[in-house]
Amino acid sequence: MEGRKAHPAGGSCSCCTGAAASLRETVEEMDFQRGIWSAALDGDLNRVRQFIKKGTDPSLPDNFGYTALHYSSRQGCVPVCSFLLDVGADCNAQTHGGATSLHRAAYCGHLEVVQLLLERGADPVKTDSDGRTALHKAAEGGHRNICHLLLNHSSKLLELQDCRGQTAADLTPAGVNQLLPP
């Protein structure tokens, strides 16, 4: 039994050895590198186009629920985001933790991507598993210009509380004054 870990269903088996876990991680990494997600993360529009041309679903999630649009939004790559949306990527797809592409772009401070996603139908009121909206994420990241854009799109965001009872204003050093336009 040495080298074996407890199996989640009870007992132990060779599938839970450190070597098997490492192999699984390596296979997952290879899948990621070979998939559309890596191309989107790298901002490689030509590779993303090739995947779509070969029939890859633009909303195909990786093992964690992230789509190519999540990765390109996180990177602030407007051309890749725009292309993915043009070919039908779901701008409201959520990861296993509930994050949308709008959450990712807002947190990372990518104003142009946030604007693009909102124009293409992203729902700013969607919450992640912590109950946070894109406004919470923008406030947490200190991105005042994105906070203003989101509030112009939906003023009710200011009142929404996360699972801890915090509004977006609670996540900024200056409180609500940092979120409101001057």
C-alpha cells in the first residue's frame, strides 16, 4: 500500500498514486497546449481561426470550465475576443467557479474588452460562486473606469451584495466615492 493514496470512494488504488496524478496533470497540460485555449491565451488569432475552421466549438470549455473567450478576455486581446464572439462564442459562459469572460476582463482592467462584451450581450449582473459581479471584480482590481462603464450599463449593480454581504463599494479603499463618476 506504500505510494498509494486513499481513494475518494474509500480504500486505496493505483489510480491515486502520485505518479498517476502527475500523469493526469501532464495530459491535461498537453490538452490545454494543443487546444484553442492556449491559442486564445497567447492572443494568436491565426491559430484560433484554424481551430474554428477545423470545427472547434468556440465555447468549448477546458477541464476547469474556462473557454477561449475567458482566456482572451483575461489577456485583453480584443481581436481574438471579437473573432470568437463573431463565430458564436457564449459571452455568458461560466467556469466551474461561476466566472464569466466579463468577470475576467473587469478584474484584469481591460476596458475595451469589457465594452465589447457588454455590446455583445454579456450580462453584468451574473454572479460567480462567491456572489460577485463584474463590478465587484473591477472594484477589487481598482479599475475605476470599468466601474463607471458597468454602472452606466446597469446602475443596480451598486446595490448587489456578494455571499459575504459586501457590495462592490466595500471592496474599494475609498468606498462608493471611488465607483461613482466624478
